[in-house]
Amino acid sequence: MENCIFCKIVAKQIPSDAIYEDEDLLAFKDIHPAAPVHFLIIPKLHLATLADAKPEHAELLGKMLELAPKLAQQQGCGVTKNADGGHIGGYKTLINTGPDGGQEVYHLHMHVIGGSKRNRD
Ligand code: 5GP
Ligand code: ZN
């Protein structure tokens, strides 16, 4: 998609701090992190918003959700259990959709934000 900054990142026309890539997805660190861990998971396919996803994209969306905990773990904000069996750690997963949803880049992306409770409520 012409003039889409995330398509340009996928095409390596502009650089990114990538942390994961496969045939369908790319994950890279957010240029303006809101917390110690802040990365984005995007489909390589250009979908402008979550609202543009169709039933045939369900598997792709599932892959994005499935990848988030794995990368969060690698990036140091995964959920683990303490000695009492309680959960510790964690992160937010966020998809802003449309102007009223705070979306700024119109190529579907999921934020994964963790590592601190500051600035993410
Ligand atoms: P949105 O508000 O659309 O959900 O979030 C877009 C995110 O993309 C923002 O957190 C912003 O910092 C990030 N972003 C925008 N342009 C770039 C870029 O060129 N490179 C990277 N790594 N992140 C970007
Ligand atoms: Zn795009």
C-alpha cells in the first residue's frame, strides 16, 4: 500500500527495531514507547483497521494474538506465577481502531505494552 508507513517497514524501505518476523507477521519496537516494553505486532498484509478484517482474516488475527504472549515473555514482561500460584508480571494488548479509537497509523497493529504500571492506564 503506497504511503503506508507500516507497509514501508514491512518492505524494509524504512528501518525498524524488529523483534520477530515470519511470512505473515512482523513485530517491532514502538518508536515512542509508553512503557519499558512497547512493541507492535502487524500483519504484513495491509488492512487499514480492525474493522476492515473479514472472516478470511480470522486466522491472521489469531496468529497476532497467539504471538503476543510469546514475544512479551521474550521481551521480559511475560506473565508468570509466584510460589503461591498467583500471577505476576504482565502487559496490555491494545488495538486502536479509527479516529475515536485513537488510531494514528492506518495499518492494523496490536500494541503490547508492559514492564511498568506507569503511563498505561
Ligand atoms: P496508533 O495510535 O495508531 O494505535 O499507534 C501507532 C503507533 O505507531 C504509535 O505508538 C507510534 O509511536 C508508532 N509509530 C508511528 N510511526 C512509527 C515508525 O515509523 N516506527 C515505529 N517503530 N513506530 C512508529
Ligand atoms: Zn500498510
